[in-house]
Amino acid sequence: MLYKTNSMMDSEGSAPTNSKEHLSNDLTATSGKHYLCGYCAAFTNIAVTFPIQKVLFRQQLYGLKTKDAVLQLQKDGIRNLYRGILPPLMQKTTTLALMFGLYEDFSSLLHSHTSAPELLTRSMAAVLAGTTEAVLTPFERVQTLLQDYKHHDRFTNTYQAFKVLKVYGMREYYRGLVPILLRNGPSNALFFGLRGPIKQCLPEATSYSAHLVNDFICGGLLGAMLGFLFFPVNVVKTRMQAQIGGEFQSFSEVFVKIWLERDRKLIHLFRGAHLNYHRSVLSWGIINATYEFLLKLL
């Protein structure tokens, strides 16, 4: 994208008007492709990994062992296995479309308006994209409520969950916003910053299938690393978002509460992290491989 921008700018001197129009159209078309590929990558990922995510969610919220969380889902029945999939499907597809699309848009914008090093502009673009994604917090909030068996009798679908929260005001939709902001920006910066270097360390790909495997490995390794790194943040976010109404506690207050509940042991704070690691390998492997594959096709 930066190559296209630079080549267009070099030709501006001979045909200013036509070059600017061509540049605008080219950037719009390229940007749209990144949004679409991100959307499709997220859809594929959610359809495959949602049941694993539900097991992980129960562990984060209640500190259950993997076996106990699986047994809990079995008791819920196959009918409820994909209960709550609509919010993450809507949230993740939109989030990843924004993540990849806005990253490219912000990168081009910062590159053309600043003289800062590319590493800095790319990192800033990633943080800005992650911060913008947080506007979709209500979907993540509703997903948390629908996956919590304690709320099964209170509402049965996404619409009812949104309707219940409406009574408490707009702020209730954004409960848990702080941990989401703490997670999104830094994780985006690390993902986009390390994706290229990690792929360069892998054996050179000479075919489409080899590229697909490399992209899967690259995305999976990054996803697993970032998922583990930000796991405690997600534990706090889940606890905050499982509450309906009542006091809005700060991130630090909820963290301390969980820390004391889990006997002040770091290993208990990471309960479920091993499953999250495997889910992240699969999830982000699918996302990165699907995104790069579609990007080459379009």
C-alpha cells in the first residue's frame, strides 16, 4: 500500500489532478479489500472455534478446570452449544474488518502526513485501529452474558440481552471498556509489528499451499503469545462484564478481588490459559491464513 502511494506521488508533478484522483480511487479500492478479507477471516474463525471459546469462558469466569467446564457444557446440551454465537459473530467480523482495514488506512494517512520512521507510524496505526475497535464493546458485553449459565433463564437471545441492558443506560453497554482498551491497542501493535519478522524466519514458501501453512503458523504463534500475555486482562474483563447493574468497579479493584479469590497464586489467575493457548493457535492461524489467502485472490 505504501509502495502504491509513493509511486503515485512521484507522478503528481506531470498530471496533478488526474494523479490525485487516481490515487484516491486506488487507495479506496485497496482499503476496501483489507476490510473484506478481515471480515471473511473472522467469520471462518468464529464458526470453527466457538465451542472451544465457551469452555475457556467458563474457566475464566468461575476458575473451573477444563474437565469441569466441558462437563458443564455437556449438561447445557447440544442445543445451547452455539448459544450466544450471534454477538461474537457480529462483533468479531466487524472488529477484524476494522482491525485490518483501519490499520492500512491509518498507516497510509500517517505515512503521508508525517516524517516519522515507518516503525513508529505503523505502531501508531495499529494502536489507533485497536482503540477504534473498542466502539464495539457492547457486542462483547452481550456475548459474556449469553455464555454465562447464570443468565440462561433471564434472556435467551441477543435481542433480549440488549433490551435488558438498555434499562441501565448506555454506560452499562460499555462495562469492561478499560480492559478492552488495555488489550486492543498494545496487542494490535505487537501483532502487526511481529507478523512480518516471524514469517521471514520460516522456510521460504514456493507455492500457495506453503504460503498458507506459513501464514497459519505465523498467525498461530502470534495469537498464542498475545493471548497468554493478555490473559489476566481478559479474566478481569470477563468478571466485569458478567455483572448487570450495580457499582462500576475499577480495573484494579476487580483484579485485586480476583487475586484474593484465587488464593493470591499467579497460576490460578492463568487458569484456562493452556486452553486459550491452543484455541489462539487455531483461531489466529485461521484468521491470518484466511486473510492472506483472500488478499492474494482479490
